[in-house]
Amino acid sequence: MMPFHTCGPNEVMVVSGCCLSKPLLVPGGRAFVWPVLQMIQKISLNTMTLQIQSDHVYTQLGVAISVTGIAQVKIQGQNKEMLEAACQQFLGKREEDIRRIAQETLEGHQRAIMGNMTVEEIYKDRKKFSRAVFEVASSDLVNMGISVVSYTLKDIKDEEGYLKALGKSRTAQVKRDARIGEAEARRDAGIKEAMAEEERMASRYLNDIEIAKAQRDYELKKASFDQEVLTKKAQAELAYELQAAKTKQAIQEESMQIKVIERGQQIQVQDQEITRRERELDSTIRKPAEAEKYRLEKLAEANRNRVVYEAQAAAQAIQLKGEAEAFAVEAKAKAEAEQMGKKAEAWKEYQDAAVVDMVLEALPKMAAEIAAPLAQTKKMTMVSIGKGEIGAAKVTSEILQVMENLPQVVAGLTGVDISKAMKVSQVKV
């Protein structure tokens, strides 16, 4: 595949693909194209001849006529913006498709202009009609990149014989004017002959006066005719401007109507979307929520029943436990009471001997408690003043001295003399 491509002056090459931010437009020339990475397409710039046929269209006064127009259109290759628009609209399409789009557009504008004019205006002033169609269609097709080279009204027809009757009326009017003119000419000729005969009898000055009067009348008539022609011409120009304004207004009204329809369709789509979302919410949120609510209510009811049953069971268990503990406390109290009673009887029987026995049992414990601080001592330093025992014997003697003082302490606290009681016990033995 050759990397260079060429085209004639009636074509435009469009290169797109890698390394190009936007398509490259080459009207009539050559271009380098990378194989595989880039693509080349062509669009024709040939002039296309279109026959615009509008059948049975009602004019401004309701008369239906058929109009045939011939238009020459082409894709504008000299204007870059129009060429880019044409590439966006028609690149890759056949020439028949482009012709069809342009023809339908022109036909629509031709029908619109026919509806805003009378049959007489179209029939008598074909240039005005052609110019109106040309201007309106050009402003629309230029957005597609197509320029209208020319437009000509080819033929006007009607099926009701309106144009034929209009021609007959005009023919009769012309013939009538011709006969009137001929009669007036014969009359004027007779008058002039009489005047000429009379003038031969009159003097030369009178003849000059009549000539001057005739010249004056001629100038007045000419001025009047010129004024009428200028008035008609001004009215025609104003009528054209008025018709152009009406046409633009009609086009704007059609555009607004299209926007209103589009807006209505958008509103319908939004309403349908709202309905769809409501149904979706109903199916995905409301119904699952109701099901979840029902499930939670059932779970709450089950939990409430469970809590009630558990509370009842716990209350019953506490009641049974309380009764068991009360029974145990009562039995323990009875046992302790019996034991205390037996101890009281024993103490009553043995009196001081029982007390002595209890004191003797407590003495080793008391000695252990007295010596406990010494057991926790890690280091002991003894200082001697040279008198008495020293060392460990000193500590032992002090503990024994404390034990010797215990009978006196017990006697002071309980009133029981342990030494005396022990002596009495030994005597009894």
C-alpha cells in the first residue's frame, strides 16, 4: 500500500488516526498516510442538480398549486468551517444520500414559502419567490456545509384551472384596454384633424399656444406615471421585506413549537422515570422493610416472652434458694445453739478449769504472735552494755519475760487468775 494519496480538485481527502489531534482536510492535492495507523476517506465537491417538486400545496389564500424548482447545490470546499461541518454530516455516505438530504431540506423550505405567498405573487414575480427560497434554504444548508449555488422556479401548475382563469382574465383586460386605446386614438385623430383644419384658419400664435398646452399635458401625464411607477416599486419592496419578516417569524414559531414538543416529551420521560423509581423503591425498600419489621416484631415478642419466662424461672429459683438457705441457716443456728449450750454447761461444771484450758490452748498462739515480728526481721544488731545476757539468749529471755506477764494481763482482762487456777487443779488431782 502506497503511503502517498492524491485527489482531484473536485474532491477532499480526510486523513484521521494516529498523530492527528483532529482530521486533516486536503482539498485537491496529495497527503502522506501511515498504513494501518491512519485512515483516508474522500468526499466529493461536485455540483449536484436537484429537481424540487412540491405537489398540491395550499398558498396563502387557500389555492392549491404544484411548483417545480431547479436547485444547484454543492459541498463548500473553500470554507474550512463548512467543510468540517460537511465531513461531520456526510463523510462515508453516498452521493445519493447527500442529494436526498439536500432535496428534502429545499422542498420543505419551498413548501413553506408557497404557504406564505399568493398565487398571483408567485406567478407574476417568480424572481421574488426564487430569491426567498434561495435565502431561507441557504441559511439552513450552510450549517450542514452545503452551499446553494442557484435556485430557479421552473414551472407552476394547478389542477383547478385557477392559473388558466387568471390568464383569461388578464387577456380580456389587455384586449379591452387595446380596444379603448384604439377608439381613443381614432377620436383623437378626428379631433386633431378638426383642430388642424381649424388651425389653418387661425393664426400662428394660437397654434403655438395649443402646442404648448399639449406639451404641458404630456409632461404632467409623464410625471403622474413616473410617480405611480415609483409608488408601486416602493410598495413592492416594502411587501418583500414584510414577507421576509413574516417568514422568519413563522420559522421561529415552528422552532418554538418543536422545543415545546421536546420539552413535553422530556416531562413524560421524567414522569415515567419517577413512576419506575417509585415501583423500584416499593419492591426493593418498602416491602423488604415491612418484612423486616414483621420479623423484628416477632423476634421482639419472642425475646419478651423469653425474658418473662427467664424472670419467672429466676424468681422461682431465688425463692427456692432462699428457702434452702433459710433452712440451712436455721439448722446451723440450732446446731450452734446446742453447741453453745453444751459449752455453757461444761463451763458451768468446770468453771475456772475450762478457762484455764482455753488459756493454755491459746498460749502457743500468743507466743507465735509475739515472736512473729522477729521472724520478719532480716537483720538484727545487738548492743550490750556489759550486764546480763547477750546474743540470742537475750532475745529468748525477753520473749519468756513477756509470757510470764501474761497471767497478770489475763487476770486484769477476765478476772481469772491462771496461776491460782492451775494450783487448785493440781491440788484436786
